[in-house]
Amino acid sequence: MKRLGVMLSWESGGGTFQYTQAILSALLALPRSEYTLVAAVTQPLWIEHIDAEVRVVRLRDTQWNRTLNRAWAFLGLPIALWRRTVARLDSDVRALVSESCDLWLFPGNERFSFRAPLPALGTVHDLMHRYEPQFPEVSEGGEYETREFHFGETVRWSRGVIVDSNVGKRQLVESYRADPEKVFVLPYIAPMYFYSGTSAESDGVAHRYSLPGKFFFYPAQFFQHKNHASLVLAIDRMRESHPDVRLVLVGAKNRNSHDEVQALVRQLKLTENVLFLGYVPDSDMPALYRLARALVMPTYFGPTNIPQLEAFATGCPVATSRIYGIPEQVGDAALLFDPASIDEIHECLVKLWTDDALCAELARKGRDQAARWGPPQFAARLREIIDTVI
């Protein structure tokens, strides 16, 4: 009997939360005759996702524990010494160690993957602070140094590290001299709720948000690397020949870039063409994809991303950036462009807006991709990784 622990620490929303949900679902699918599961939770919302057979450990994240970790990091004291003494000082670490798990999974870049003396399977989602350091969200305010420290120590102390793609594995090995035998590729999948839905739900969402009959869709927080500006400029160019073009943007308004994008839309007199929906609950997202003419995602970050997988699962055509591991991820099921090229983005937009046959073909290929790599395949690969590491 293998005893597995999983850290559930992210609040609702965002790609890391969705990824953590996928990991949890895969773990819950493991046969209970061979695996026992322990879930360490910091947010009460996770309790509803866990069945009664799973042991729950509530972590308190007390002021003492936070201060202790910050002080140790500020002083630059060695992690090796910390790992030998922390269980006597940090109550959360003590609780994790006492579970005596054969392996702990950390899907959300948690500090416990190296700050606790545990057999850890860590996760590194991306190293864009190294490969795209020009974007302030990964390089300013100490973010670059924090990521360097966190990922370097995760590689050093974990029994294994999960990455999203072959490109992600290569980047981790070349950046931190990781042992390739300890780095495991587990490609992303769309959240479970994207694999079902009805036309009635879509009709309700279309009415609730007053959506146009035909529109491009881009769901993304307003970070600079999401490259909303280039997409807006391509829409502006397309409006000359297709004045009916519409773009729907979804994302919380708590980023400076949101105001910058809105200002650009006003400057270009595109307020009738570009709609800002703000934050949209997860339950409405599948219908938005089903209603959209296509997902257009001009991001500068990879190695891979989840929105194109959400589009595949719902039969929404895709155009996205030709960068890092994305061509490998999407295969021939998407149009690809240089995210720095307004010309290439514009060309893809026109094709998708005017060519019904192309959209139908991309939708079919996307569904085929989703069928080849979905929750069952994800769960089987995760089990293989766990057994190998143990």
C-alpha cells in the first residue's frame, strides 16, 4: 500500500487552481486497494472536492510560521540546516512529516516541496522569468530572485519534478542542471467541467452577457505578457475590411494592463468592436468557448498553456502563438502566428472570420486532440510517474 500526500493550497480561480484540481481528480481515481491518500489543505473550499475516504490535514499557516520562514529566507541561512530543524519549529511542517507518506505531491509551487524534509514530487510550470525577463510580472519587485531561489531549491531537494512538456523539461535541465531522469513530462488537460455542456446553457450565457452573434474570444488576466495590445491592433486593422468584427475579453480588472488596454481601445475608437466582460465564473466559461468563432491567444509565455485545451474540448477553433512547446501541444489543430507580428495575427483573424470550412476542420481536429489526451490519459501518466518516483 502506497501512502500519498497532496498539497491543496491555491484559492479558486486561475490556471494553477485548475491544474491542482486535475491532479486531485487523478489521485482520487487511483485504486484504494493500492493507494492511501492524504490531503493537506490551507483553504476550506478544497474540502468539498475530497471524498470521505481521504484523510484531511488542515494547515494553519500561522503568523509564527510565516515569520519564521521569512526570517530564514531574509538571513540567507542554508536550506539543508532548515530541513534538519524545521519540524521542531514549524507546526505545519510537523503535521506533514507526521503523516509518514511515501510521496508528497506539490502541484502549486509550494515552498514545502523543499522547505520540509519530505519525499517530494514538485512542479515547475514555467521558467519564463529566465526566457522572457523583459516582462515586469516575472522580473521586478524581487520576483525574478524569488523564482530563481524557489525553482532551484525545488530541483535540488525533490525526488522528482513535473513539467508540462518536452520543452519544459529541456529548459529545466539546462537552467538548473536537473537530472533528466528526475524530470517527468505531464501535459496539461482542460478542467473536467469543459467536457460537458448543453446548448441551453450556451443560450443562457449569450443572453446574460449580451454577446454578439459572432466574436473572437481571449480569456486571460491582464498581464503584459498576455499581449492584449497586439490583438487589439490586429482587430483595428481587420475592421477596415470587416467592420462587424467583435472581440470578447475575459479577465479580472485588477491589473494595470487592463486600464492600458481599455485606453488603447478608446484611442482606436474600437469600443463597439471590443467587449470587456471582466471576471467570469468558471461555470460560464465552457459556454463562452462554444459560442465563440475562435479562441485567439497571442501570449508570449509558455512552454504550453491551458486555454487552447479548453477550446479543443468544447469544439472552438484556435489560433495561438508559435512559441516554445505550443506547436507540439496543438499539433495541426490550430493556426499559429508570431505574437510580435500584427500582420500574422491579422492574417489568422481574417481566415477564421471568413472561412467556415476552416473553422469546422479546426474544431474537429481540436476535439480529436482532446480525445487523445484527456482525464483518463492524464491520470494514467500521473500514476506512472508516482510509481517510478516511489
